Amino acid sequence: MIKLIIILLSAVFINNYVLSRFLGICPFLGVSKKLDSATGMSLAVIFVMLIATAVTWPIQMYLLNPNGLGYLQTIVFILVIAALVQLVEIVLKRYVPSLHKSLGVYLPLITTNCAVLGVTILNIDEGYTFVEAMVNSLGSGLGFFLAMVMFSGVRSTIEGSDIPKSFQGLPITLIAASITSLSFLGFGGVIENLFA
Amino acid sequence: MNVVKNFAKGIIKENPVLVLILGTCPTLATSTSVINALGMGAAATVVLICSNIVISALRKVIPDKVRIPCYIVLIAGFVTAVQMLVKAFAPALDQSLGIYLPLIVVNCIILGRAEMFANKNNVFDSAIDAIGMGIGFTLALFMMATIRETFGNGTFCGMEIPVLKDNKVMILTMAPGGFFVFGLLIAFMNKFAKHKPAKKDFGCEGCPQAESCGKISCDEKVKEAAVND
């Protein structure tokens, strides 16, 4: 149980997908302008990460590995994620229209999101069991959510300030991201020692 | 479109990383050391050249509606091939690039070039475009890695630099330093490059999914004309 908590917390804070692993930077910079779109996007990411892990982990362990097809990982995973996202969108549209209305626009964007593919591959690389893999995905998603929400707050402050011309737009956003990520460095080493 | 112009645009005028702002994830993640950056640049360039050639050759065969999935499968195939080659001939590089090697599949530069260039131009032009873009990507990674490694770690390609070795700015090799150096480089490009600082915000023209993304954050849709001049 403690191991699961450590996995969860370190995925959220220490190995934060956006701020320390640099995965999913595109949505992080692109969709973080407004709080509501940042929330929507990150909820959709959490959702897809969980489903993708639930599907890709068994595929790798019970289908690819026993047949010596481990090298097909990349192709299979990206295909599964792409198909899954489409499927989820169709199912949501048909059965849960209210959820589809709030998450629908973000779903197609997630297909080529490196955070989702990254979490599925990392779960295999780290040798997690199914439960650990699911917890790690949840933690990664929550970490993404945290970074997005925090950063959308930072960005709304930048909007109104006076910025040198060459720094306007993306450069100042990146420098703000740098400072946000600096705050996450402080968590390093905390979680392992929390339960020691 | 002449060959030289086609080739050179990828290096400065439409540099995929610093001007089009594509492929930010690998740029930030693998630029901690020069060797990693060059390895990543080379791997991505090989995939880019192969995918651009094949997609351009198949552009009349692939139905328009399912083109993105087709491209992804093709790209994933090439990435797997490159991944196996790197594992076999440069295991140390495979170790240090780790997860970012398979993630070339979702590198926006490759899908972006397929969508913006290869599916509209012939095989030769696409190959030239891919080589230019690949060099531009590698060059940008190299610049970032040089800054981060020399000042952050006091080394260059593993060789120690006398004075800097004792005055390391460790933070540059860590995550915040990546964002910081990248921001400075783009600001520098905006200031000194001859083109107008077109990029007021995140690069939407290059993103293959700009159309669906446009509903959320981008004001303008994909400007094919601007990209293809």
C-alpha cells in the first residue's frame, strides 16, 4: 500500500510529467490560457491515460511479450490509443452527452499527446504490476492537471503585464514555465523520505 | 520552388523548433548534453526523411479522410526501425534517450511536415524539405545543448572546460533551465532574425490538429498559403 502511495505522490510532484519530464508540453503551452479549458483538457488527459493504461498493459504483457513481439510496442500502443480515443468519443457522444460536451473538443487532441503514449510506455519500462501501472497513470494525470491549473493562473497574470517586445508571447510563457517548474524542484527527495 | 530555397528554409526562416515551435518536448528533454542532442537530432532526421519520402510517394493513394492515422502508422514503423538500430549500434545513446526515442512518433515536426509539405509536393522536394527541417531541428537542439552543457555542467561533449568547470550553474541542466534557455533562444530569434516575429503565441500553423484545436485556443485556422508560400 505504501508503495502505491509513493508511486502516486512521486508521479504527481517529483516526476511531474510536464514540469520535470517535459511530456505533453504542447497542450501545456497551447491550452493553458484559460482556466476552464485547462481544466477540461487535463480531465480528458486523466481519463484517456487511465483507459489507455488499462488496455495497453494487458496487451503488452499477455499478447506481445509471450509471442516475442515486444518490439512492436510503439506501433501497437499508438494505434491502440488512437482507436481508443475515437471509441471513447463515440461512446460518450451516444451515452453521456453532457460529459461529451465538456470534454469532447479535447479528445481528438490527445491522440498525439506524448504524455499519454509516454505514460503507457513508462509503465512497461518500469516493470509495474497492473495496479501500480494504474496508480502511476492516475498520478501522472493528476500531476498534469496540477501543472495546467497552476500555470493557467500564472498566465492570466502575465497577460496584463508590460513585457519587452521580443519576449512577448511564447518566450515569456516559457520563462514563466521555468519558474513554475522551479517550484516543483523543491519536492525532490521529500516523498521517499516521507514514509521512511 | 527551387531546391536551395526549399532546403534552406528549414534551417533558419522556418526553423521547426525556434520559429514554427514544433517538437518542444524532445527539444527540452534531450538538450541536457550535446551528445544526447545530436543523437536525438539524427534519429528524428532519419525518421523525418523516410516518412516524408514515403508519404509523398503515397500521397495520391492515401484517402484524405484517414490520412492522419495512415501517417501515424507509417511514422511509427520508421521509429521502430530506428529504435532497433540505435539499440543495436549505440546502446549508450539508447539508455540516455530512453523514453524519448519511441516518442519520436508523436513529435509534431514529423506529422507536421507530412501534413504541411509531403502530402502536397513530389518525392524529391519532400526529401529536400525533410533534410532541411532535420538539420534545422538538430541545429536548434545543438545550440540549446551547448548552452546548457557548457554553463550547466562545465563540459562540452564530455570534455571539461577549465574555468566553467568550477563555476557550474547546475540549474541549467535541470528542468527549469530547459524552459529558461528555450525562452531566451526564441526571444533572441524574434529580436535578431530578419523575419518578422510572426509567432505571437503557440505555433498553430504547424500543428496537424490545429483545426480541432482552433476551437479551444487558436484564433486562426491553419494558413496553408502562408506556410507553402
